[in-house]
Amino acid sequence: MSVTKDNIVLIPYWIQETLQRHQLPLSTCLDIGKLKPLLPFNDLVTFLALQEQFENVLGTKYIGNCLTWIWSDLIPNDNSALKDYLWKQINPLSEDQSFEIDIKSRLFNSDARTSQYQNAFITYDLPAYAGGLASGQNNVGVVIYPGFFTVENSKEYQLPLIREILKLLYVYQSSHEVAKTPLYKRYLELLAN
């Protein structure tokens, strides 16, 4: 598998805050080589594990965990230590159920919601790195804030989130291409309810 033409990356709010503290653009989250010195190992694994939560956030599955492939594509071929770090340490642990439990308690739990975060999410266009991902690569980043996408109320936020993602996808794709996506199908389902 490799990255697709358009990727959606779920980003936990603490990754965004870490990058802001270091005065780095949010697109830095696509480069594991730059993230590794900034984040604890568990945060990298949790970030990768979050990519398996599309159904909780969007109400539909998304094809594959594109973040693994984006990270891998950006690692220089001569950096086998970083490739091993990704494929032999981070990636296998991202499927460990303890990280899913951590994600649910930190992001998808109503008790995690605080007055500090007024929005459930913010979408970003994340430009591809020059020399890294293939040209024509489009990345949509969705920063997820704690306590909004819970079992009780995630549908309340799915429609506005999908609408924002679709707006970004329409910039890169024709209407008929966007209409073929599972995300568009989910959007129509939500409008019908």
C-alpha cells in the first residue's frame, strides 16, 4: 500500500500544541524525523493509533492508515535506523489495544472536555513536503479536541467536520471524484437524518 492522492490525517490536539510551542507548522506532523525529537514515544504511537479511529470521528471507515505510509515516504532511503524505528517499534504498537484505550480516555471521553477548547475540530490543508511525497499529494489534517466525539454526541460533529473536509477535497478533485468517496456517502446519510 502507498499513500493515495488525497489523505486525511487525524491529529490529536497535543501534537498541534507541541508543534506550536516549537514554532513549527502543523505540516511537520507528516515528518516522523522531525517529530521524533519533539514527542515521547507513546505520543508517536498514540498519534499513529488515532488513524484507526475514523469510524468514531467520521462515522465511516477510511482506507488504510495513510500516516504510516506518509511517514515512511518521507524517511530518506539511507536512514535505515528511522525506518526500523517506524516499522519495528511504532507501527506494531499502534495496534495494541492499550493505545486505543488511551485515545478513548484522552479524546473520546466527555470527562476530557474542558473550557479551554471551544471547537471539536479544526481542519487544515497540509502541504506536501518538497522532495518527499509525490507531487499532486494532498493532505487534510483534522485536529481533534478532547471530549467532543463521544459515543453520545459524535454525530453532532460529524456533519460539520465532513463538510469542512469535503470543501478541501473539492479544491483538489473534481466533484464527481469527491462524490465517489465513502466520506461523501456518509455526508449524504447525515443530511438525510
